[in-house]
Amino acid sequence: MPKHFSEEEKTEIRARLISVGLELFEKYGISKANVNDITARAGISKGSFYAFFASKGDLFMEVYRLERERAHEEILAELATDERDLGELMVEYSKAVMRKLKERPILEIVYDPPALAMISDQSVRDRLLLFNDQINKKITDMIQNWMDRDGAYTVDAKIVTKMFRSINFLKFHKQAIGVNDFDMVVSTMTEAVVDYIKHAKIR
């Protein structure tokens, strides 16, 4: 870390880089947003950038992580007082996730294979996998709380989480599925998973 930056300046510069990175990644995508533009907008030299992030992919991962965690917390807050049964909550959760993806381009970018291929740093890819595990854990805890409140089930909350996360991964194949049919496919598969969960309830 450059010695001429005070701790306060380091914190401020890192926050600026994250803010500018979010703006440019959403506007241009990973491939077209470049370090020169990011540092120019953030008011630092290109050389100083690497004192804060190892690469453009490293910055993207941090931006994505923060925005994905924020989206998850917002969804939790939206559903915090919702007392509907597990199936209805899961449908609402799935809709909320898809809505967040549409509202925040940065969350959609990670499902774009050409853009994701720009993140060539293995350490960044490893961070993405680790973060997915962390998000899965948070979602599993949420679902487990709903299941405990709703009754006893023969299916594990971890499996339910992975089933719903698998639906999210359909975003990787949106073009192959068909843009016009994609939302209906997601909705139908969500209902199928919810129906499975309902049948797993011990009556």
C-alpha cells in the first residue's frame, strides 16, 4: 500500500474504486470497463490501483460480493414479517431474486459467460466459488428457519437451497432456452420445486 496514503485516504479511495467500478461495470460490462477509466474516475493513478486490488477481476468480485449480499439482505427484510407457508415464501423468494437480477445489472453480469471469461485470475474464480458457498449457507439458514416454523420435512434445507439456486443458474442458458420463454420456464420450474417441497412435509 503506498505510504503516502493515510489510513483514512485508503478507506476513502477503496470506497471510490468500488463505487466507480460498480458504475462502469454496469454501464460497459467487464470486458469494456478498463482500469484506466476506473482510476481516472476515482482520481488515482493506474499504478495506485494495484495497491488496492490485484486486478480488474478482483475489483469486480468485490463489487459483485457487496451488491449480492446487499440484495440478499433486502430480500430477507422484505420477507421478515411474511407469515405465509413455506411454499408461498419460496415462490416469493424466487420472484424477489429474479427481480433483483433485473434491477441490478451487476448481478446479471456474472451469468454472462463471455463476460465471466474475462475474469481469468484463478484466485478471483476461487473467491467467486467461496462466495457462492457463503451465500448458499445464508439462504439455507433462511429456509431452515421457515421450515422449522412451518413444520417437519423429509427434505434437507441444504438440498432445497441448491434446487432453487439451480433455477438461478438457468440464466447461463437464457439464449438457448429462449428470451421470450425464459420467465415462464423459471416460473414453472419454481412451482415444480415448491410442489416437491410440499410433498416432503410430514403431516
